[in-house]
Amino acid sequence: MQEGLVTIILPIYNTEKYLDRCVNSVLCQSYKNLEIILIDDGSSDFCASKCDEWEHRDSRIKVIHKKNEGLGEARNTGIKNAAGEYICFFDSDDYIDPEIIEKAIKSIKRNNADIVIWGVNEVSSSGKIRRFTPYTSKEVYECDEVHAVILPDLIAPDPTMKKKNYIRMSAWACMFSMNLIFTCRWKFLSERQFISEDVISLLHLYRNVHRVAVIPECLYFYCENDSSLSHTYREDRLEKINFCYDACMNVCEQAGYNSEVKKRMGLWYYSCIVGALKTLVSCKDGKESISSIKNITTDSRFHKVIGDLDFCKEPLTRKIIYTALKSKNAVLIYTV
């Protein structure tokens, strides 16, 4: 590891439309001591040639071409080839604030943290930006506070709090110490196995996290992409959500995580279901949608998980959806 060097991993698969914007945002960082690894994950468009062009333009860029194995394995390839003291994983269809690395490395060093977290700007396809700013009572959390405060809020916001702490259980929402990753021999699990690979991968990592710093600023730009798989509804979506939830709960048990972490996993599960419902309604006509909704509302695992949730403090729309789901009212769910 080279002291002060920050490795930035960009897994790339068929994102030629957005790639230049992403790479430019990395090269324009105010912090210059960077190692930028572009992982071409077997792209079938012009990403491979674009990566090679970028490598010739800037000596800090290294390109790795590999067969397509998915996002998780692309990130793991980046870890194996990283020389930095710290590491970030960004998506190639998003972009970053010019000062994100400078602010992150100052925070992670000042607080001797394993991880530093920042907020996100969600950018719609029309260019509208919604800001999700972290609201924490202090800058750094350590030891038991990490599992008691930070980990639950990463999984899902506290429904009892009026002002939500918007931090994300996403690899792109933080900077990691390479010492942490090497010490626990951590790697990403595959999105081909788990529908939310970041959540389960980070649940494993947080067993070994002792200090987390928070930057109360939105420094990452997460861009809505209409061609994303998340905008396509597959009939095995519920099965995949159930599988991922069960695997995450097993990690919680093995790690000895507290009851609040497990409770937030239930809220995460509910959010996944609501997201699936929104997608299927937008992708199918009324009759097909209602049929697929019925498949979800009659699932025994689904009712077991949501039966323990408390929605007293949730917004009205989520309360209505929750009530309709519990009562198996597919028509009401469709109309909401």
C-alpha cells in the first residue's frame, strides 16, 4: 500500500453513453494522488476502446479487460490490483463531486476511521436532483456505536425520527481503509446470487468495522438510468428478495447484531417489495399487474416479515400500501 494514495475502482459494463462523464469527474478531483482502475467487464459496446483511450491520456489510469462476471467480481478484481491506502468503488454511469476524495481522505485520516460515509444526490432522467444528506449527532462513531447507530441507519432510516439520517448501504457511498479490507480478507458477493449484493457484502464487513466517520454533505451523484435492470420486472423478483433477506438475517445471527439491526432488515425487505411493485405496475398492464401483485401478497415469507413491522410513524402512502399488502388487496395496491 502506498501512503496517501487513493484507489478508485470503476467497474464498467456497456455504459459508453455515461463513461466519459464519470471518468472526467474522477480526473477533475481536487485531490490528485489517485490510482484509477477501469475494469472492463466484457463490455459489448465501445467501452473497451474508450477505456484504452483514457489510459493513454492519464498515467494514473490503469485498464483491466476481463470476461463478464458481474459487478461484484469486477470490484474484487479491482481490490486485488489496488495499491492505495484507501479505496472507493464508483459506478460508471454515475459521477462525483470534485472535492469528494479530498474531503473523504481528510475525514478518514483525522478520525482514524475504517470507513467514511457521505450523502447522495439522486439525479432523475430529466436532470432533477433530490438531496439525501446524512444527519448525525456527531462526526465519528466507534466500537458499539457503529452497530447501535450507524449500521441500522445504513440498512433503513429510523421510522420514528422526523429528520431521517440519509446514509446508504452502498459501496459507492463511502471510502474504505485498505487495511480493513486486507485484515479481514473481505470481498464482494455477486449480484448474480444476491439481489442486493452491497447490503449482504457490507453486513459481512461491518463485523470488523470499529470506527466510522460521517461527512454531512451530498457528494455522490446517483443517476437514474431507464435501461437499468432495476426497471425490468422479472417473475423471480420476490424469490430473489426472499433469498437475500434470509441470507442477510443469517449474517445478522452469526455476527451477533442487535435487535435494531434485524428490525431495520425488515424495513429494508418492505422497501424492496414496494420497489418491486412499482416496477411491475410500470412494466405490465392492469390485469397482468394485479395477477403478479397477488403472487406477492399471498407469499408466506412476505407476511411473516411484514407482520412484525410498525408503520405508525410512516408517511400516509406507505401506511396505505402496508395495510393493502397485509389485507392482500391487490386492486388497492395497483391503484395506489
